[in-house]
Amino acid sequence: MENEGEQSASKIDTTEQSADQIDIASLEQVKPSNDLSSDLSKPKYQRLRFGLLAVLVTGSLLIFVRSVLDSGLGKPTPLIFPENIELTQAKTTNSEAIIDTKNFPFKPKYLSGQSYRFLVDNQPIDIALRYAVGTEGDIPLFLKELINIEFKDDEFRQKIVRRDPIGYYAAFTYQDRAYLTACINPRGISTVTKEQFDDNASNHVMDRDVIIGWLLGQRDLRDRRCLWTLISTPLASDRDREAVTQKLEKIWISWYEWWKPKFPQP
């Protein structure tokens, strides 16, 4: 009887060991399911990668073909400056072309301009407009190299104002004249510094029409163009500074609203 009990106990132990082996085997069979799911995700990742690669290759081919057929590719659309501009406050009394012959580091690739004179409340207002293509949008550099006005960086930044929804501009006085200056950009807000210009251009890289134009070789992802505006007027005394600056601000808003929808195509 004792032998039979021992045999029965050994059978039970053997059965339990077999069950444990079965459980371990079943667990080992379950493990590959994670690998299987990762394997199943691989084709999706590969399709996405090949899709992006196809878009890049197609865009490159389109640019190459267009560069062969279109000799004007890479050249900006010229801006034809109007002789007269009617603003809310005034009309043009005189205008003439601006020709900048000076070369300097980081000078825009293409630069053309026109100067305008307005009469507002019997006060002359001069506006110099330059169309800069391939620019860094660095107005302090433009002022230094083209107008012979130079400020320390910290000093100039204190003169920058933001007025929504238009954007940034800088207002200052220099040698008995009051000035207001900013870049009108093809997209987004107006800017003054290189950092503002870069940030504004980057904010529109993923716009649908920008991507399509880039794929067709019609534009860059970052549009590095601006209409650099410099408004100035004589300043009789420091007591008139605030009133004159406010007048320049009103002219700037009217000027911006006139030019923004007329910004030339790339």
C-alpha cells in the first residue's frame, strides 16, 4: 500500500511538472507576438519613408527640369515701383529711383529702391523703400551701411516697438530727424532684426502653398525677401518728438496696408 501511495504521489508530481512545462512552453510561444507586432509596423514605417523619399526625388526632378526649360529660374520677379502712391493722409509730391552701389558683407543679393516725398499738414515726410531679395532682414546693418546711422545693439533694441497685428518697427531720432523703419515681409508680420526676420520666415515653412511652390521650384521654403521701409521727417525740437513720432506711426500703418497686398510674387 505504501508503494502504491508513493507511485501515486510520483505520478502527481510528474503531472504537475508536465503542466509546468506546458505553461512555460505556452509562455515562450506568446513572446514572439511582440516581435510580430513590431514586424507588422515595419512595413508602415518603410512605406512612410519611401513616400517621403519619393516626394523629395520628385521635387528635385521637377526643379531640374524647370531649370533646363526656364532660363529665368532663380531670378526674382522685379518690382516696378509706382511713381505716385496715395496714402490716407497724403499724396506723393515727388519720387525718384534709389541706386545703392556700395558693397558690404551680407548685402542682399538683389536690391532696388525708390524714394517718395509726401506733404502731411505742411510737413515733408520722406519714405525710402528698398526691395531686398536674398536678405537677412537685418535693418541695423542696412542703416549702418546704406544710411550711415549706427547704434549699439542694446541701444537699438530699446527703440523697437510691436504693434499688433502689423508687427515690429523701430522709431528713433538722429541728427535732428525722426525716423521709423521696418521690413514688410511677404508672409507674417513686419520685422526689424535678423532674429525676428528668421523666426517669421520659419513660421511659414509648412504652409501648403509654400511646400507646393518649393516642390515646383517656384519658391524657397524660407522666403528671404522684404520691403525695407525707412520713413523720416525733420525734427524742429525735442519737444515735438512725441507728436512727430505719432505722425510717423500713422503714416507707417497706412503705408503698410498699401504695400502688404501688393508684395511681388517670388
